[in-house]
Amino acid sequence: MNHPKFKWGDEFERFLDSLSDKEAAKILSIIDKIEKTDIHTAMRQEWVKNCREIYMKCEQV
């Protein structure tokens, strides 16, 4: 099984810092779950959204 490992930089750290403790903990918890499983399970469980869906929402803005 291929377990993803997230790597993020300063921009993501600043984003986390801008969130409330509760919101940041929720995001980090989701990332932890994804790292312990695989991306396909995460998508099936709707822990993450399909990249195309996210892209389409961004295009509409």
C-alpha cells in the first residue's frame, strides 16, 4: 500500500497559524489519517476532495 507523506513549507505553516486551534487540529488530524491509509481510501471516505472538483470550484471564482 502506498502511503502518502505530506510535506509543506512556510506558506502552509502560515495558513495553519491563521486558523483557530480547533480548525488547525482538524486539518492536521485529517492529514494524519491520510498518511496512515492511502489516498484512494481518503478520497472514498471523502477526507479529501477530487482534484478536478477543487480545480473547477477555483475556476468559477
